[in-house]
Amino acid sequence: MQQQLATTPPAMQFTHSVAANVVYWQERTKALTHHNLPVLDRDRQNLYRAIRFGLQLADTWQETAVLILQSFPLIEKRGYWGEWIPILERALDKCPADQLLLRGRILDCLGVFYRYNQQSNKAYAAHQEELQIGEASQDNWRIAHASINLAAVCRHMRRFDEAEKHLSSAEIAFRASNAPLVKHAFVKLERGLLAQAQEQWSAAETHLHDSVSLWREIGDPVNLANSLKLLGQVFVVLNKTEDALKAYQEALDNLNPSENYLDQSKILNDLAVLHFNQGNLDDALYQLLAANSSYLRQSGNVFDQAMVSTNLGNVYQAQGKLIEAERAFRRSVTLWETCGDQLQLVNALSGLAEIKRAQGDMIEAQKLGQDGLELLADYPGDVWAQKMQKRLCEVATASKAAAIS
């Protein structure tokens, strides 16, 4: 009698195959650096497929969630957060409420990507839940991460007092957990950003100098480049032009070997602003066209697309190229509406209103100005908002006078 061979059921074979694939990708993403990100990036669709199947199965979702968390540097540095937010939301839905450690880590990443995607309210809620988990489990590491991210979200929302409170909590919690130097570098960076947002330029310079020094000591070229870029912005405001140029150039030098094209676009945009402020319009346009690369336009980084487009509008306007300026400002208005950044939207509306006035369209110029003024009503004490209000009032007054005459 012929002996029958035992066979593995198809469903079990599929589960084993998915599990093996998840393990394979866990190995590949275990130690992501600026050097191996480009190779992984070129194979990201296979990574995405492994995660999609892994999240579907009860036996593999937890290891898949770990794989997603390990993939954070790829998603962050390549601007893929828009397409990965639903994946993280699915992982969070799968995670039981009593798995505090994993749930806290998922919320941490999800909140960061919400912030990058200009979804500030969702980011705030995610990090608040993360903070509650940290406090409930008396986990200073989780408290510190939740707090520094809440500080960043509040800075974006221009709730500066609350941002300062969370940043101080993060600093205390990182010290209590004996955090490595990299975490203290991020605290210094966030302090610089918070001072910069409030136009406290001397304090911003001090904090960002400290951040640059720490990143040099750590030996992280990409985060060093980011701190140098921000320090360059402060130098520009303080009229330290040569220092700003040196900071931007060093930042680009640090990024060149790493294929961090999105970060390069940000620095090129800042260089353009520097040239614009000096009246070097041709140089400014050259840098902005380089910043407005196909890589940036095809990325999910809508914020920086909007920033570059607004600055293109400013340069074209200064060159008297009104058609090109209008096109750039209209694109930036659409992008800022997508981002939900009201103050930047008002800035773009102001530029567009000035273009319409220059073109003789006083009716649209007045309407755009009024739209901007209505949005500014939500920011009565904000310094930048007050500057834009003055600008819009001047546009409205000139347009009204021209329409009457």
C-alpha cells in the first residue's frame, strides 16, 4: 500500500511565506543609515508589499508593526509619509490597548508623520495618547518622545507657551532616562526652532549653535546639515551674510554623498531667499529652479513644494514677470490650502493680490486681500500675522483708490 505524504494546508503555507518575508525585511531594515537608504529606497515597493500582507494576518501583524517602525528613517528622509500614514493607522488599530510599549512606539511615528503631513490636530492627539501611555507605565523614554513631539506640534500651531512647557518636560525626561547625546541634540534643535518661530533671533542663534556642535560630535551628517540650514536662516535675519553662505554650503557638502534630495531642496530654497534679499534675482531664480526638482514635485512633501512655489512667485514678481508670478502664487495658494497652514496661505494670497493689482484687476486684488485679512483674524497677537495684516491693508487701500479713480 502506497504511503500518503503529509502536506501543509495552503493557508498555512501562505502564512509561513508571509512570516518569512517579514523576517527578511526586518533584517534589511534593522540598521538603516544614510548610506544604505538609497538601496532600500529602490526596493521599497517590495517592502511595502511585505508589510501589506503581514498586517492582514493575525500571526504576523505584530512583527510587521516592528518592521514598519524600523522603516521610519526611509519614510521620513524620502518624504513618503502620506502613503504610509494609513499603514500606521492600520497597525495601531491592530494593536491591543494593553500592549503599551508597541502602541506607544506606533503613536510616536504616526504623530510625527501627521505633523509632516500638516495634520496638526491629529498629531497632537496621537502624541497626547503617547504621553498618557508613558505616564501610566512610568516610562521616561516614552514621556520624553511624546513631549518633544508635542512641543514641535504646538510650535507649528503657534501655541508657544504650551510648546515651551512640553519641551522642558522632554528635557527632564531624557535626563532621567540617561538618553544618548543624539536626544539632547534634538532638544537643542527644537529650542532653536521655537525661538526662531517667535523671532527671538539671539536665542535661536545660541540654541542652533549648540545643536550644530552636538551633531558634529555625534557625527550625523544629515542632522548636522539640517541644523546648519536653520542656523543659516537665523544668520540671514541677523544680516550675517557670509556666515549664512558658509552654513548653507557646509550643509550641502554634508548632504551630497547621501542622496537626500528633499533636504537639498530645502537648503537650495534658503540660498535663494538669501540671494533674493541681496537683490541677486538671477541667482535666486537659479537656486529655486534647482530646488523645484522633479524629485520634490513627485514627493509627498507638500509643505516644501508650497514654500518653493511661493518664493518663485516672489522672485518673478520682483523681476516684473507677472504671468509667471501669478502662476507660481496660484500654485502655492492651492498647496497651502492642502497643507492647512493659514499664515503661509495668507502670505501667498498677499503676493497674488499684489500681482492682480499690478495687472490692473482691482476687484480680484481687493477680494484676495479681504480673504487674507479674514484668515488673520485667528492670530491677533502673532508678530508675523501683524506684518502681513499691514501688507494686505496697503494692497486693499491702493486697490480701492485705483478702482475709484
